[in-house]
Amino acid sequence: MEVESSKNIEKTHTKPKNIWKDFFKDKTHGGHRYSSEGFLAMEAREKLFHLDGGKTLLDFGCGSAELLTYYAPEYEQLVGADFSPSMLGEASKRLREKKCNNIDLVLADHETLWENLDSTFDRITATGVIQYLSFQEIDDFIAKASEHLNTDGKIVFFDILDPRLYPLWKLGIFTPNAGLLKALYRVGCDFQTSISAALRNRPRNIYGFAHNPYKIQKIANKNGFEMRCIQSMYYEYKYHAIMYRT
């Protein structure tokens, strides 16, 4: 089965900005395992545990604010940013429904984000976003984020695809009824999906690219941060990267 590896990410990342923007331009919901409020609340509690306090928060790639509204009661001021107008449209509706008056929304991508901010933050987070960036773009993001991070602040990347576990998940190894025949069936489906996506010049799926945690750690260290890597509670093939200044 073909899996996006660290070595060929740089080759395939020459076009992702346009591809991913086009892919998400009409999307209205994120890639959460379940869309029920009960599940979103549980997922948010896990992430709030790792965010561990602070008074101000920037959520890059906030999508339709499915998690952001659960963060709101824990922070004095929040900013949600996303490059998808359709996502932010849904986010705006959700903020009104949830009566979240302490959240500002910003239309921006990883390059234009910083010029749209006029404040610093205790926590800067991105959930399920880093897999759409190249290593160089991640490096640039951390460098810029550090300029907008308060003393004792943290940068937290949630739900990054783990290249060691993602292939196993795609084979169905973590499912209750895992087996050889089902794994072979998944391989066939994945191959068919890959060919179809290539012909249409579209991403194969919403998941993005797998990034080795040791490479992310190296980038964090380069920018003056220590990093802890923690397994995601609700996505067995993903991990969190928690960065703090040394």
C-alpha cells in the first residue's frame, strides 16, 4: 500500500496550497470521527487537558468551530482562523448558536495569518492541520508563532498523522474484525481511490500527509522549543505535539 512518507512529502508539497484550498473551499465540517456533540465535547476535554490553561488562545484551522466553542468557556479571548470561507461561515453560525461572544474569526492561511493578528497568545494550537503543510512550512509556522506567543506559552499541534501507525489503520488492523481478506480489500480500494484522485488532480482523502514525530521535534528544537509527543486518545493513528520554550 502506498503511504505518503517523509522523503517524498517534499516532492509532493510543491502544489498542496492550491490543491488543499480547492479541496476545502466548499467543506462545512471538519474530519472528526463523529459529529455528535457528545463526542466533540469529549474530544475537546482531552485537548483542553493538554492545553493546560492560559487566558488567550489562537486556533489555526478552526474549521466550523466544532472544538473552539468548547474551548471558549476556559479562555478570556480566542481567535479562530481558517482559509476556507465555507468553514468560517459555519463557524459564525455555530458561535451565534452557542452564544460565544469571546471569539473572533479570521480568514487566513498559514502564510497570511500573522499579518492579520494584532495580539499575542498564551496558547497557539492547530488540530488536524499540520499534515497539510510541508516540513519547511511547519518550520516557518513555528517561527512565526513564537513571535506571537506570550512568556510561558505553548504551541500545540493536535492529531498529526503518525507514519508508523497510519498504514496499519488503513489496513483495518485496529478494527474489531480485522483480518487478511479485509486488509486486502482495503488495499484494493485504496489503490482505486489513488488512481481516481491522480486522474482528477485531487487529494486521495481528507487526511493529508503523515509526519514523523522525530522530524517535528527536530524542527521544534531548532526554534527553541522542547516537545512532548503524546498519543491521541480518540484517533489511534494520530499523535499530539506539545511545544514549550526551554
